Amino acid sequence: MKDLKQIIIDSAAGKTKAQARLYQYLAPKMFGVCLRYSKDETEAEDNLQDGFLKVFEKIGSFRHEGAFEGWVRRIMVNVALERYRKNHLMHPVEDMGIYDEPELNDNIIAELSAKDLLKIINELPPRYRMVFNLYVIEGMNHQEIADEMKISVGTSKSNLARARGILKDKVVKVFGETENNYSA
């Protein structure tokens, strides 16, 4: 978008036309972010709206040092985390144990589309989906996830392991095992 810096400055000054342009520009991308952290589209829409309220409230603190879109994305994730913490009671789990996970062969993975994968991820229980998205999509480490979600590092690791196990089970169930025809 041309003149993004000026639109940000105008938005910080409270100019509603600039805010509207910024919203129109970023809302589709940020809705996708919100969907990953929400149980359904309605909650994602609520997170998007709450997120943009925070963006416009705090836009004056943006220092123009880095990607504005990344700054907005972080606000959206934080809004989703706040809503999640408010609506879901977390139970600490320290013992991860050993998880038996089915092996996936390359043929199954090749059959998965991004849409299929996102659908399966969205079927995860909320706490597992949240940890999985923060770790895999946002690239946060377990300490950061623990701090953000107010859980222990062990609980973060356990939830990620369980999320991965559930995902693998669902992928195998949906796409089935396919045999390798490799000769040794």
C-alpha cells in the first residue's frame, strides 16, 4: 500500500478516513490470524474488532521500526490470548509421558492441502490449538507460550505433544495409511 506511513500517522491523529483505509487493507489478513485462534468465525470476528480497537488505541506508540503488519498481527494474537484466558480454565500438566504417535508417510502428507490442514487444526481442543498455533505458526518458544497463557513450560510442552498426536491421528484417520512400494 502506497503511503502506509502517512496513513499510520493520520490514523494516530484520529483521522477516521485513514483508519478506515488501514482497516480495509489489513482486515482480510488479520481475520485469517484471528480464525486460527478462535473456536468459530463469530469469535474470530469479535477478536478482529477488539484487535482493531486496540490497534487504533495504541497506534501512536508504533515506532516505525519494523513491519507494521507484524505489529498489528501481534496485537490480534494477544487479543485472542486474552479472550482465551478469560474463557478457558487451564489445568497444569507437568508429566508429558511418552506419546505413541502414528507414523505418516510422504503420500499422506502430499495429499493434504492447506485448507485440509487448517480444518484439522481448528478441530483441536482450544488449549491444544492455542499452544500449537503459538509454537508452530507464531514461532514462540515454550517459555514465551507459558508466560502468555499463564501456564507452566511443562504444560506448554505437554499440550503441544498432545496436539501433534491428535493431528497425526486425525490425518491418518481421514487419509488412511498408504503403502510404500519401495524396494530395498
